[in-house]
Amino acid sequence: MTTGTNAESTAEYGYTADKDAYLKRLRRIEGQVRGIARMVEEDKYCIDILTQVAAVNKALHAVSMGLLEEHISHCVVGAAQDAQISGTSDAVQEKVQEATAAIGRLLR
């Protein structure tokens, strides 16, 4: 398993098995955002626009929570399993800190 943001493109992450589903959801969200821009261009009622913005936020939140769950169940658990073999918990601490930081960003 490769870690960090400069990871190789061949790395397998927790979301890999559900990659197509995530991409489908993100494309749907992208379409929703384009729809919101169109609503603004067409001077639609502000409450209707805000309703659509809330729907996009909820959809992005669902994607974020799914990715976070995948990170914990794949990356953190994998690091814990590796730590049992190697006897060092540095990788586990790193993965937990990554998850904690991600949760903090989501809560802002």
C-alpha cells in the first residue's frame, strides 16, 4: 500500500473497489453544480438555489463520509495489521492522524 499525496497511480486504496460508484456520484454532483450555475444565470429564486446548494453539500458530505470510512477500514486497519507483523506502530499513528485531520477538515 502506498501512502501520501504523491502516491503511485497503481496504488490500491480503500475506495478502489467502489471507484466507479464514487465517480458516478461525483459526476452527478458536478451536474448539480452546473445546474446551480444555470439557475443563477437565469435569475431563479434565491431559496430555490439555496435548496440545490444544500443538496450538493449533502451529496458531497456522503461522498466524504464514504471515503473516510474506506480509509479507516482499509488504510488504518491495514497499517494495524502491518504493525502486528513489524512490531512498530508508526504507520498506524500516521494513518490515524490522517483520518483525524480529515475529520477536522470536514467539520469546519
